[in-house]
Amino acid sequence: MRYCSTRGGVSGLDFRDVLFSGFAPDGGMFMPESVPTLSPDTLLSWRGLTYPQLVVEVASLFIPTQLLPRDHLSALVTEALSGFRVPGAVSVRRLRDGLNVLELFHGSTFAFKDLAMSCTVHFLDYFLAREKRTAIIVVGTSGDTGGSAIHSVKGLSGMDVVVAFPRGRITAVQEKQMTTCLDPNVHVFAADGSSDDIDVPIRRLFADQELVRSHGLMSLNSVNWSRVMVQLAHFIYAYLHIGPVGEQHGGAHQHSPALPPLEVVVPTGGAGNIAAGCIVKQMGVPLRLVAMVNANDIVHRTVQRGDFSMTDTVTQTLAPAIDIQDPYNMERVFWLLSGRDGALVKDLMEDFQRSHRNTLPEALHKQLSQAMWTQAVTDEGIVSTMRTCWEENGYVLCPHTAVAVWHHYHCPHDPDIHRCYVATASPAKFQAAVERAGLTFDPPEAVQALDGMATRCQNLERSVDWKTDWEKRLRECIQSIYTSRQP
């Protein structure tokens, strides 16, 4: 298995190369040069696997055994997912009228990103220890990624993590999950801007290939292929545990000419999750994908009209982790659906990064609109969905999951088609939204304990030339870390 850039400038890299990379040197994102196909027999033979076992099967398709032996891979995934609050790390809640919720938030920061993040950090730690090297991880976050990265990396000797979050645009719990980590290898910055603003200096840092190479710079955003790779597993898990295959196929290896579909509804921001779903579809799993967004509706407009354009500002909503106007993983989707046309993607994305607006070519827009369906949900829609779900099921949704579940209450569907709604976070992280819906949710002890803990972070103030200033501050932090690690 070899990897290439979505913009065509780099190819032939192995998993270890892309694991330690952020954006590709040509500005693109890494993807496997070919996507493996799962036969119906193989897929059905996986029905009895736990989620961690399924992660191992999926990862082994993309990581050659000569690079990471199968027994080592299995041990790393098992260890990464051993500390989750439910057996097997994920769980399914079957509610009224076919409302099937796949809960992915049982990790240390109560967000789905803990799953892929913990596995990816264990992969990194494995290679760093083997090569006697260190790395500096730089992460911009819209709320959940930063906390997950910090809790996965804190205390590890071979890695430092530098995280920037948008001050005032995330919840108190999300902020405290970052700022209360006082480990010496954790460095947190609060920026006066949006998460999209934070991405600007971080892209500049990763464009400096000499800095990346000499200082061991890397990303743990879903820019990192390993994050997306692990996320493939929960789509396959959903298909095998929520889909109709168990009902319609008696034997584990019974052949079927056409497996029945499962509709998977995903709250969407940076589009890493929906990109993983698109890859799983190309692997042969019959998914119907629905990408649900909040008022930051660029993905919705792109799918519906081919209008791949940012609005002037990022709207603050009750679902802050998807308050994103630059859904960077759509680049991976465009590359897949354009037949891996690196030149087309390069022109499209470079133009978008210059002007913040573009119109998809007609052929690509047609492919995209056939690959997924979308809808945008207002804050009022989020609140009403949370209330209705509670009234019908006694079940409290987080506002991001409510963005997905809005689809259940407003979009009639064929009762013969099973649906899965991806729950990306616990409501414990979003008390303001829970209260606005007129509901109560007692936070777990780990969340309550954050209030009494000391905090630490640095500020990135909004200046006239903030892009340059923020890049300079982050660069200085990286240099300081690097210098302190020298013998």
C-alpha cells in the first residue's frame, strides 16, 4: 500500500511517511493510491468482531505487515482502546421508530475523536520508540480535536503537543479539557478568532518543509491519514451491527449478489468523518451517506449547488465543533470522486484558498450529489430535536448529534432502509445547549472535577497582522520545545 497527495505532486510514500506528515509538500492531503475492495463474503465474515478487532482488520488493509507486524498492530489498537468507558469502546442505542444511535463518545474527552486519536498516537509512539526519535504535534481545533490530542499525548516522553483553540467559541468543558492539562509536553494557545483563522498560520508552518523535517513537526488533525483510516472502522461497524445484513443473511459466509444498504447520517464540520464514509463506499460497503451541517453550511451548498464558497464569517452555533467554513477534508472527497484527478483538485483547492470561493466543475458536482445528501439545521432545529428525542425516548442528545438526528424527524424515509445516526459527543460537554432545550443532564464526575483544577494557556491576540504574528508565536514555541530536547 502506497500513498500519494490529492494534488498530484507526491506519490509512492508508505504508511509511516504519511503518519508523520501533516499536509503534503504540494499543499494536498495524503490518500492511498488505491482503495482496497471488500467482498461481501469478507464483510459478512466480520460480523462477530468487536470494534477494536474491526479496527485491526481495517488498518491491516492500509499498513503492510513488514512495516507494522499484525501482532504489534493488534496490541497497539487493543491498548489504545482499552480505557474507554464501555466494553468494546463504542455502543449502539436503539430508540423509537428506527432511531439507531451509534455512540462514539466513550473516551477520555467524551468525543468521537478519542477513538482515532488514541490509535494514531499509539502508532506514532511505536515508530518513535523504534527509531529513537521525537515529534512535535501541532493542532488547530474547533473544540474536540485539541482536547483529544492533548489527552492522548500528555505524559509521553517522545512527543510534545501544541494546540490552538478559538477563545470564546467553544464550551467551558472543551476549554478546560485543554487548559487543565499541565504536563510539560502540553502547550495550549487561546486565539482571538475562529478555528478557520487558526488553520492559516498552521498551514504556513507545515508549508515550511525545512521546519517540518528538522523539528519533527506533524499534525493530529484529520489532515493526518491515520485519523481518517481508523474512522473507516465505525462505518463498517455500523453496517454490520445496525444494518440489515444480520437479518437477511443466515450464514457468516453465505453469498449474496447484492448486500442491502444502510443509511448513515453524520454531523459534518471539517468533513473528515464523511470523507471516511466515502472511502468505505468505494471499498464496496453499500452506504447511503447523509452529511448534516449547522448554519455554517458550505458542505450543504457544495453538494446541492456546487457552490464551494465560504461566507464572510464563521457563525457561532450551539454545535461549535462543526462551526467550520473550510471543510478541508472535502479535498479528499473531490479527489476520490474525480477519479483521482490531482491536477483538477490542485487547481480547485488553490483557487479556493486564494479567493475562498469556487464553483465545482459540472461533472464533479454530479458525482458529489450522487455520493451524499445534505441538509442544514438552525439552532432552533437543534433545540427542538433535542427536546423531541427526550420526550420520545428519555435520551439526551449532544447538539452535534442533534444536527444529525434532525434528519430523522424531518425527512421521511423508506422503512425498509435501516438508518444509523452518528453520535459524536456526549451532552456533558454542552450544558448550555442542554439547558436551552429545557433539559437536564448530570455531568460525569470527570467533567465536574474540571471546575476545581488549575489552568494554563497562552494568548494569541488579534492584531493588524495577526496571521504573521500567530505564526511567529507558534514557531517560537516549536523552536523552544526543540531546543529543550537537545542533549
